[in-house]
Amino acid sequence: MKQMTDKQFNRMVGGVLKKLRVQQGLSAKQLSDKIDMAVPNLFRLEAGRRGLGVKLLFKILVGMGLTWDGFVEHLPSRNKGETNDGSTV
């Protein structure tokens, strides 16, 4: 099985974070204010053009009112882009 590159990983995580932010009804400005991040940096992160560490990921999840488990269930599985909750990315 082919391993994911850092760039692919960043795009996947960023896309899931954006999807969850939108589902939460949060604008980029609202979330960036909650997590003390400039909006352009949040956009770069959501587009996968910026990586993030665990500390920043947890800060974002807390800002959205989500748990680690709530985040992980939205990550794509290895089955054709499906997420663990059955939706597609």
C-alpha cells in the first residue's frame, strides 16, 4: 500500500477541518478569533498549504467544540475516500 506524502496528509487534515468548521456553522473569522490565528493562516491550513502539530490541532478542535474522537471519525478510511462515518470527503 502506498504511503501518504506530507502534502497529501496536510490536504486531507485541512479539508476535514474545513468541513467540520462549516458543519459547526463557524466562519473562518469566528474560528480564527477563538484560536488566536490570523484568517489567512487558517485558510492556508485548511487548503493543506500549511502543516500543523498536535498542539495546534487540539487548539482548533477545542475552538470548534470537538473532541479527538469527533475529528478522527471524519478522517477518510482507506476505502475510496470514505470517512469512518460513511460520508465522503
